[in-house]
Amino acid sequence: MPRPLDEEMKLNRGQRPYRHSGATKKANGVGAVTSSAKMTSTRYSYTALKLTACNIAGIIFGIAAEKGKVYVPAVIRGQMLFRQFTMMKVFLSAVSAGSCCFVVLAALPQTRKLFHCVQEDFASDVNGRQISAFLIGGGILGVGMTLAGACPGMVTLQVFTGMNNAWMVLAGCFLGAFLYGLVDPWVTANMSYKTPKTSREVWLHSRLGLPFIPTATTFALMFGGATALVEYLYPWQNEAVVSGAIGYLSQSTWSPIVAGLLMGCMQIPVFPTSKKFYSGINNWWQVIFWAGAGLGAALSAYQSSSWGTLHNSTPLVCLVGGACMVFGARFAQGCTSGHGLSGMALLSLPSFAAVCAMFAGGIGTSLLLQSFHYEL
């Protein structure tokens, strides 16, 4: 049967006849569904890759923290009394490494936009609170650090390495979170700015009128120089038990500077997962990171035959210390990891204030207990 004239003309011009348009629409619909499925699969794959990197970073962080002994109660309390300086070396070297990582991320065109997004997210967390909230919360957290012989991030490592009474510290953390929930409405109403500060007022480099990269580089060098000076005055071999194990992972202790550098460098693999307002499994990145840190610490302690050999204070002291730690961390909107390792590396002024208050609270509590001849 001959084709109609209009269809013949369409075929001569390379067009399909109208009667085939339904098939075309169906084909386009199938293509759209296939494309959407591919995008969803790619998104899930990228999420899995990010969270896997976060977990691996946590494992490395946990190994470094265990080898640096920064989770050990005697090390934390000894630092507060200036009897030994392992904690200070780990902390300063970690902040220095973190600053260097943020400089690289801010400088690279591929990561610059994400860096500014994370920077703005961090500012939105702290720019609504008055500076007194960071000072009070940091001070309470410092009291808890001395009593519990821990900091919030290290509690997971203490539990996973079999430290006695670590579960009491963890129970205290939950108690502190509950107690803060009761006073949070009052804190928000009385210790918040009526008009939140702009993000520029949060950053040290903005206050100085300087770009982030050169300012952060300068501070990284300053922290690194301070670490080297403390190490020169107080060599780490004089403060730690150095084993003669052959394997690096089997050694009981690493240089605190090496441990701190490794911990600070974990900013890079964690960086893509740390943006706020994620949904679904992405919101669990901190749980995945700290679970990895606990596993890394357990592996490290097992390899060096130190699992379950450390002891903390009495159950009641551990419970009260854990409660103070988390209550203070919630009050100050951050802990030694959030304000210390990340906030100071980002040059956040509230973080500098909070960290100074943490150590002031810890040192003051230690000196007060010492004056009463009370040993934790």
C-alpha cells in the first residue's frame, strides 16, 4: 500500500512519520529512566566511597592516638600538672598538620568551593553564641578532662582498648548530654546574640584583614616550631616506655609528633563528608569515623600487647568527669577535636577561646586536687 503524500515528504526530509511519535516518546521515557538510575547508582557509589574513606581515616586516627598515648588518663592528667608534655606535642603537631591540609584544600581549584562551604558551615555553628558560652563550656569540659582522664573523642578509644571504668566515663557522657538538654533553652535564650555575627567576624584572618592561606601557613609554622621546642626541652623518649618490638605497629609507643601529624592529616579524607545538612546515611559520618577510630586503637593495643592493661580512677569520678566533659562540649558547641584540631586549624576565634578555657579548667582542677593531696 503506497504511503500518504505527507509521510513520503517527511521521509524525503529525513523525518519520521507522525505515527511513530508514540514509540519515540516511549524510547525517550526509557532513556530518561535509565539515565536517572545511573545517576542514582553513581550517587550511592560516591557516598559509599566517602564513608569508606571516612572509616579508614578513623582507623588510622585511632592507631595514631593509641601509639601517641594521648588517650591515656595519666598522660592527660600529667599534662595538666606539667609533669610531662606528650599531650601538648600531639595536639600542637596535629593542629599544625591540619592547618597545612586546609591550606592545600583552599588553594586547589578542585576543592576550593567545598572548602568555603565547610568553612561557612563551621561559622554558622559558632557565630550565634556569645564568647562567654565558649569560655564557660570550655572550662567545664576541662574540669571533666581532668576528672575522667579523657576528652570526648578519646572515650571511644578507652572503651575499645579495654580500659577499666571506661564504660563509666561513657555513661557519664550520656548523662552530661541529658543534663545539657535540660538547660539548652536557657543557654540559647541568654547566651546567644540577638543578631548572629557575620562569618567574617568568626575568623582570625578576617579580623586581621589578611587572606586565609598565608595566615594559616604562618600559624602552622608557629605550631610546628612550638612542637619542636617542646620536644627539644622534653624528649619523648624520657616520658614514654619505648619497646624493642621490630614491627612498627607492634611498638608500644610512637613519637608524639608522628602521631599528631598523622591525626592532623586525617582532615583531608574526612573533609568531603563533613559538610552539614546531609541526609540519610551521610549524617552518620561521625559515628562511622569514631567507630573506625575505636577499631584502630583496639588493633594497635592488641598488636603491642597493651589491650586491657590501663586503669582509670574510681567509677564515681569517671562518671562525674564524663558528664562534665559532654555537658561542657555541648555548652561550648565543640570539644578538643572540633574546636582544637579543626577549629584552630581553620583559625576560628571562638575555637581559640574554647581551647584556652579547656586547658585553664583542666589545669585549675588538677592544681586544686593536688593542693588537697588528692590523687586521681
